[in-house]
Amino acid sequence: MKLRATHDQSVIDQWSAKIAAHDRRTGRVQTVLFAALFACFISMFVWPKLPLFIATSILFACALVSQLIEKEALTCPHCGRSPVTGRASPRSADFCAHCFYWLISPYEQVDRSEG
Ligand SMILES: [Zn+2]
């Protein structure tokens, strides 16, 4: 197993551009979707009726699909595969689990925690 990730500024730049482009396309839709899902889920305890249960189920399915789409869209700029394994969100990745290229600069993270 490779223990050191490779630092390539062009990969880091491409990754942040990919996230920004994805957010521009789906960010607002996802926010509304998750807010509606949360509202329906809470309402189910207050007013446990079948239509509300169906609405919650449909919204949950949509949220699941949007997560799958995000995983397909946010691939590593270096190897083209999803940078995470399992069910984790690609957004949580600091480096690609397949080619070990940094996706977020480790030096910027140090700067942020100090500043
Ligand atoms: Zn990769």
C-alpha cells in the first residue's frame, strides 16, 4: 500500500472546479430536496397519515438517487474513478483512494487551521 499521497496542483484545481460546477448545477435542488425530506419526516410524527408517508418515501428515494448522481459526477481528475470507497460522499475525500493524488491541498488545510 502506498503511504504518501502525490501533490499535483492541477489535480487539486480540477477537483475544486468540478465541485463548484456540480454545486452550480445541483446545489439548490439538493438543499430544497433535503429540507423537504426533513420537513416530511418530522411531520410524520405529528400527523402520521399515508400520503405523508408516501411523500417521505418518494423524497427519500430522490435524495438517494441524487447522492448516486453526485458519486458518478464527482470523479477523481487524475484516474477518473470515485475518490472514495463504500458509501462515503466524494466531498469528504481529501485524496483519491485509488491513485493517492491529493484532491484538497494539505498545505491549505494547515493554513486554515492556523488562521
Ligand atoms: Zn484517482
